[in-house]
Amino acid sequence: MQKNLISLDKRYDDWNKVKKNIAKSEEKVFFKERDIFWISIGENVGFEQNGKGGVFSRPVLIVRKFSKSIFFGVPLSTKIKEGSFFFEFDLNNNKSNALLVQGRIFDAKRLENKIGMINKNDFLSLKEKLKKLLDV
């Protein structure tokens, strides 16, 4: 049985064009832990979280800054789900859900614009839940 290698509903060619422009960017965006930015995360494989729209973006919480260029971030969603993979919190008077299991390293070149910041108590709780999830 042959597998379909590329899903017909994926926009890999469009994402590749956007990604090339991001890679060429010289713009510096300053960020810190707890910041929430729209980030071009791309058109990804399988069950990995995708971005939306023309620049394939979605909100991402910056959990750990490693340098001025890279950080560990967790994508966000407005769809509220419960369980060990998710963390619900308020963002700009709306419910938001951190997709803990989708966290990964991002380059600062992907940053678009800051939309908010998670409060300190929620951030500490999120980090504890993330540690339990990863068992580190």
C-alpha cells in the first residue's frame, strides 16, 4: 500500500516562499520571557501545529529565552481543551489555551508583533505543568 506523501490540503510551496523571506530578514525584534507574539510558525507535518493566513502565523508564548536570537515557545489557541497537554489562562480579557505538547525552539526572525504578556502567576503554573508533562 502506497502512502500519499503530500496531503492535498497542505500549502508547503506557499510556506516555503514565506520562509525564504523570513530567513533573509535582518530586522531585530526584542523579546523576553512571558511575552506573547504572533509568530510565523509555518505549514507543518502531521499533527504539528500550523500557522494561519498568508504568513502562516499564530500566537506563541515565549517560555524560555536562550539568546537574543532563539527561544523555546508554546503555540496558543482560542479553542479551550483540558488535560495535561494544555494550559488555560486569560489573555487580554479572553480565554487562551497554551498547547504545551507543541512547544519547540523558534528563531526570533519568525516574530511578527507582540500582542500581550502572560501574568507572573499563570506563567509559573504553566512552567510547572510543562515540567510535569516533559518529566524533566
